[in-house]
Amino acid sequence: MEAAKSDFNILNSINYPDDLRRLKVEQLPLLCQELRDDILKELSVNPGHLASSMGAVELTVALHYVYNTPDDRLVWDVGHQAYGHKILTGRKDRFCTNRKLHGLMPFPSPLESEYDSFVCGHASNSISAALGMAVADKKTGYDERHVVAIIGDGAMSGGLAFEGLNNVSTTPNDMLIVLNDNNMSIDRSVGGLKQALLRLNTNETYNRMRFKASRWLNSKGYLNDDRRKGIIRLNNALKSAISHQQNIFEGLNIRYFGPFDGHNVIELVRILRQLKDMKGPKLLHLHTIKGHGYAPAEADPTVWHQPGRFDIDTEERIVTDETGTPPKFQTVFGETLLELAKANPRIVGVTPAMPTGCSMNIMMKAMPDRVFDVGIAEGHAVTFSAGMAKEGLTPFCNIYSSFAQRAYDNIIHDVAVLRLGVVLCLDRAGLVGEDGATHHGAFDIAALRPVPNLTIASPMDEHELRNLMFTAQQDGMGPFVIRYPRGHGVLVDWRNKMEAVKVGTGRRLRSGKGVAVMSVGPVGNAVEKAIDDAERTDRNLKVGHYDMRFVKPLDESLLAEAAEMYDEIITVEDGVRTGGFGSAVLEWMGDHGCKARVTRLGLPDSFVEHGTADELRHIAGIDAEAIAAAISRAADRLRTKN
């Protein structure tokens, strides 16, 4: 039964963790239930990341109960886990604004609250950031502060997490790493680390005795740093020999505790109190259930990771009838990839933990031996694809644009230098909406445009996406980048007969006089509406429109035509204006001595906040209204000039 706010007797008394710490430990299970009910209630009407936060409720309560936050630092990895944390840290009454324009940020950030120790939007950064804080505390004499990294949702598979672990093992620190192991990222976790975590088992009695022994040795002055490391190495070697089990963390001289039940809050409080003042790096391994406490989320945590609106009582998601609605770009990608793979045996699919989100699960279901989910490891995904391309396969590597930033070196060094035939599909390019600044695909054009050997394209609609995918898998194409946005396209009848597109060619969609607009990607549809609106307002206005299709190489014949025919040229892109598509056009015009005035519309030189995609496009000045206004201003300049 849905809980009313008035039913939250304990939660209503808590505004900050100081209030939480006044409770008796026996009250914590009821608080956890109320907190879970509140998350359910809020997210049923204001959608967000449900399942991960439901699974981390007991851990959140225990951490704030034991540690003196915000002075002690809790460093969250992947903010999907942290809704309970937000509610307990002064944001309970504003949680209804979570992910809304000008409301609470979608993920923890120090820009919002002192209880948010570090920014988290991309996975696997918590250990490195927490270690930096722990070292800074030692260097500044603030030794009493505790630092805890909370990593989960598959983030331990990310390369940065291992880099952090390696440094933790050799750098003096007393930090605690909490591994919230729910066997998930968004889709199910994959890889050898998953299997290793499932096998890990350390006896609780053994850990308790070892902890007491270490405290006694330390009190007698027998346990300095060198002796401690030697004892740990000897102990780990003996335990591995006896148990026939290798522990990757203790192999790195990081004390390992667990696995324990992550949903027993009283037991978690006891364990955290034991570990709190223990010297040296420690890892607490917890088994949790993603979506815990809500049956449908437990049964299908992938769907309920971010389920949209739902009815708590009927346990049904509120799904809009999309009959007759154009499909999502990712759906077209997934269906087209399978279609191409059936005809081309060299095609394989690669995704870093996003088979459902990018719709590669369609091919995965039909051809499981030709799709590889490599876990949260974008850099590896690109280099793995490069290796396959080197030996004759054609990998379609699908990465969300924002996450592909972590694979920049791999794209340059491992793909572009050798001109390998990797098709890099950048999903969620441009403004993505409620996930905010850490997730907008804002920088890919500006970042990739200077890289030699890359072809960079963006389709205006679903037919163009299919044609570009068909083109990219042709022999000799080399590295081919296709960027497309989150959400629906514009064509209901989207299954065209695919045909190859000549690389570096755009399309003249309209001829005009005086003013022309050049666009790349789906924002061209907003341009079409803007031109209609502007011409309807001003009957003497006739505006040209070029869908350039390729950012690299640019269609120089269309550029030359536009430079000769138009005095005012407006470029529009769903990406950063600085260094993006408009900059490429401006550079070409400057290099060729063109006199046309170029006005660039795109994302500003600042991080765009969260809100609906439509709200953010309006704020950024790239929706139809803003484009029409830019056209009118250009036309006014021409009239004044003439």
C-alpha cells in the first residue's frame, strides 16, 4: 500500500544525519522501510533511478549513523545509489524536484550540498577521489577524518577503479572501500571479476579475531606500517593456501571483509563501527539486491533501473501508447544492426554495459556469439573493437557520447592511427535531459573533429541513420563515427531500403535568398520548422537550408555554393559551439576568403543543467523558436545593409 508522508513517523523527524544519529539502533530497520517507501512514492510520479537506490537503503542509513558526516567523507560512485542519501541530508522536502529544471541535481555534487563529497555521474571514480581526499587529510594534519568510497552497480569493472585500487595498496591511508555488490550495472554485470566476487567468502569469526589481534598488537607498539604489511602478506598467503581461494583485494594488501548481507542494517552498523578506526586500507564487501523491497524491481532490475512513472499498488509502469509514434533512434539502431549483421558475417557488436539502453540486446538475443558486453569499460570497448577490426571484423561499438569521453585516447591511438574499420556509434549525443551536465553528449564533435582519419557523421532522421550504418560497414571505410540523440525520431515509416552515402556529401533541402541555415544531425528538423515559422511571419523571406550530414569531411561544394549565394549563414548543432560544427564551417569560410557572415548556434561554453530536453534546447537557443529568431535577426541585418 502506498505510504503517505504522515505515516513516516521516524523519517519525518530526520532532516539531517545528526537527527539520525540520535535514534536507537533498534529503530533503524523501521527507518529503512520508511525511507524505501518514500523513494517509491516520490519516483512513482517523478521518474528517476529507482532500483539502485532501493538496494542501497540500509547501507546509506548505516553509513550516516556510524560516520560523522559531512565532516567524514562519503564518496559515492554512480549516483544511482544515492537517493536515500539525498533525502537524509537536508533535501527531503525538495526531493520532489529531483531531476527537474532548477531542482535537485540528478546525481550528488558538492555544488549542491556539503554532504556530497565529490561529483559522480560517470562510474568508477570514487576510489581515486577518496584516496586523494585521504592523502590530503594526512598532509594537512586532519588525521581524524574518515573517508569512505562506496562503489557498486558494476562500477568495479571500470579500469579507473583498478587504477585506484593499485594506488590504494601502496599509498599510506586508512580509507574504507564499500563494495555494494548487486551483480548489476544496468544490465547484468559480466566478466571474470563478477565471478570472483561471487566466490569470495571470508569467515566472520576469523575477521573478528584478526581485528582484535591487530588492535592488541597496535596498542603494544608492535604493528608499525612495515610490520603490518608483512603480516598481511603472510596471512593472505596462508589463507589462500588453506582455502584454495585467491582474494584479489588482499593480494593488493587491502584488508578484505565479507561478503555480508547488505540489507541487515543493525549488522552493518556493528561492522562499520568495528572498521571505522582500523588503520590501513580496507574493503567491505556487501551483497545487496537491486530493487530490494519492491517485488517488480527485484524481479526485473534492468527495466526498473529507470522505469518512468508507475503505480505502486498495481506494480505496473505507466507506459504511454506510442502507436503511430516514430521509434527511438536507439531502436532503429538495434534493428538495423541486426539486419546488417544477417547480411554481413564480419559485423560484431560491442557495448560497455548498455545492451538494453542502446538496443544492442536485439542482436544479442538473435546472435549471442556476435555481441560482446564488456562491462563498464569504455576505453577497453574501443581498443577491443580495434583489435577485432585489425584482424578483419567490422565492430559496431556503441557508447553513449558522454561516456565515450573516457575512451578518447583509445580512439586516437588504437583506432585512428591505423585507420581501423571500427564503427563508433555515439548514442545520447547532444542534450539528454534530466540526467544533466555529466550525461549530456555535448563534446564529441569538438573533441573528435581534429583527429585524423576519422569520418564523423550525424543523421537528420531514421532513414539517414540506416544509410550511414550501411555506408560505415563497407570495405575500406576506416573509422566511422555516427552520432545520434536520445529519444524519438520523426519517421513512422522508417524501414527504407538502405543505400550507401558518398562520404563528405550533404543535401540542399531548400533554396533561398540572402539567408541560409546549415545544420548537422536531427536538429535539422527544428531548423525546418523554424524556417516555416520565419517565412510565415515574413512573407518576403525565403531561407535556404543545407543538411550537411558530415562534420568531417565537410561538403566543400555545398559550402562554396552557400558562400557565393548567401550573405548570412547560420549554423546549428546539438553540441558545444566552441570548436564544433559551426567552428568548422567558419574555419573553411575564413580559409577560402568568403565574405558571408556566419552566426553559430549551439550549446554554450558552460555546463548545461538538467531538465527536459525541450526545456534545455530552449535555454541553449537551439529549438525552433530560437532558430527562427536568429533567422529574423539575419534578415533584418540584410534589410538594414541594403
